[in-house]
Amino acid sequence: MNPDFETYRLGDEHEALREAVRALAEKEIAPHAAEVDDQARFPVEAQKALVKAGFQAVTIPEEYGGQGADELAGCIVIEEVARVCASSSLIPAVNGLGLTPILLSASDELKRQVLPSIAAGDAMISYALSEREAGSDAAAMKTRARRDGDSWVLNGTKCWITNAGESTWYTVMAVTDPEKGARGISAFVVHRDDPGFEVGPKERKLGINGSPTREIYFQDCRIPADRIIGAEGTGFKTALATLDHTRPTIGAQAVGIAQGALDAATAYVKERKQFGKAVGEFQGVQFMLADMAMKVEAARQLVYVATSRAERGEPNLGFISSAAKCFASDTAMSVTTDAVQLLGGYGYTKDFPVERMMRDAKITQIYEGTNQIQRMVMARALLK
């Protein structure tokens, strides 16, 4: 047996990153998680801690002031923060989602205009694709952008925008040529101070209550012409390519939530006594824990494989990215539900974190493409 055999294990730098993020999360983020959820307030403590440590957007290249970390590192950050607070994990996750189209398709000038402020922690960025009547059918969007001299003028409404109101920058998809369908969609970067940009009230949600979700409005919103991402008409292509890279990050968030619930349930059944012995000594409970842990580990490996393939820029990422997001989020819902069950009546109270984790897990099956859409993507890849 060769202890130096490196195939199929994380490098030392990734393991060191995990240890650092876990220590930070447990010390600076976990103590505020219940209050953040209960008060539905933005996790300012988490934001400050992540920015101070440089974990708010680790995949920004060094040339733009970032850490230059790979996408696997980005997933590890999200996973470890989500283990204690899903709302807080949406700070690095949504930064990643919003900046990925810029990394993939924007000019160097636009990258230098936007990315340094996010890398420094002075700004966050959100992603605006969905509309009320264009969710899974994103190409049916109605938001329009028209060229007017040295500007683009946007009109329309986007919904389900994570961290809207907290973010400074917004990556926005809008129709520039209605006659061309999906090929008539372009991508833009909007600043919150641009004239004609407004943010709506917070949605009242089941979970991730510490991360605000709002509509954003464009009423003759005027932005400089150089804030288009890539060429006109390439926005939807960029959006799809972005999801290939970012769906595994939702998988990572789901894995983190599931791991947190598993850890809480394991600790509880070792201490809780019934019929004269610890609940964890009953075989039925042991089988539940074993299945939970097995699913979590399988989901983690799938997420790491998917994000590593995306980092390498492999072709045909659709199947593996959708599989990672789908399997991990289904796992999170299953594991958190079982965790509530294992804690019995206590699991149903807010005195323990598993009910919050169960509520938070649900959204991972919905956003960045419902799991029904993920299965369609996977099936089409198989049948192509």
C-alpha cells in the first residue's frame, strides 16, 4: 500500500481550506444561524467573517484581485458554510452564480470594472434570469433591452432574485431581438445605482429566511453600452453554460445542509435514552443513520466529480451537473426529514437546528432548475 498514492483524493490545499472554513463557520456563523432564520434578517456576521477571511468569492482570478481558487474550492466553501447555516452559504454561492457569466463571456474591461469590488468584499452580485411567467421556460422572458446611442435601456421585471437589495451588481438576461427567440437574448451587468433600477419587497418563504429574495424592476433603466456580457444575442447560451458550472454549487449547498442534519442527529441519538439505553443502540435507528450517511457521501462525491469536470472545461457537462444538483438536493430533503424523525418531538421544535435544515433543504430541489428539469436535461443527454 502506497500512502503517497494521490489518485481520487483531495489535495492538501483543499483539505486545509475545509478545515479553515469549518472552523470559521462554527465560531462566527453557527451561533447566529437560528436568530438569522427566526428574524429573517441578512446574516451580517457571516458576511463580515467570510469577507475578512477572503471566502466570499474564492473563484475570482488573481488578476482581478481574487483568490484564484478552482471551482472545487468554491464548492467546499459553500458546503462547509451550509453545514451550519444555509442562508449564509448563499453569500459565496450567489456571488459565484452572478460572476460566472462574467468570467465565461465578458470582455476584460468589463471584468476589471466589476470583479475587483466583489473580490475585495465591497460588493456582492446577484443573478437575474427568472420571471413570473418564465421560470423553467426561461427563454419565454419578457424583459427587454434596446440600444440607445452609448447606452442600453432595460424594461421589465425579474423575480426570485436571491440577495436582491443586498447586492451591488446584477447579472441580467434580457431580450434584445424578439424575432430570434433564445438567440435574441443578451446578458448585461446592472449596478444598483443605475437610473431606473428598483428593488421590490422581500418574499415570505419557507426557508433560507436570512437570504432576501425579491423582485427587481427595470423602468427605462439606462446602463453604459459596455456593460453587455459578450456579443449581442449570446446571453441565453451564456446562461446555460453558467448553469453547467453552478448547479454543482447548489449540490454542495445541499450536501452541507444534509451533513449538518446528520451530525446533529448522530449526536442526539448517542445522548438520548429510551428503554434504559441510548437511542443509537437500537438497530432501526442505526440503519437510518447508515442510510443517511451513505447518501450524503455519495452526493458529495458526485458534486466533487461534476465541479472538477466543469473546472477542466470538459464538453457535455449537462448530464453530470444536473445529476449532481438533483441527487444532492433529493438527498438533503431525505436526510433532513429523517433527522427530524430521529429527534422525535424535539426535532419538530426550533430548540434544535434540524427543523430549520429541513425547511432550508427544500429550495435546493427547486432553484437553479427544478429537479424535474434536471431529469429532463439528463434524459436528453442520454438520448442524444
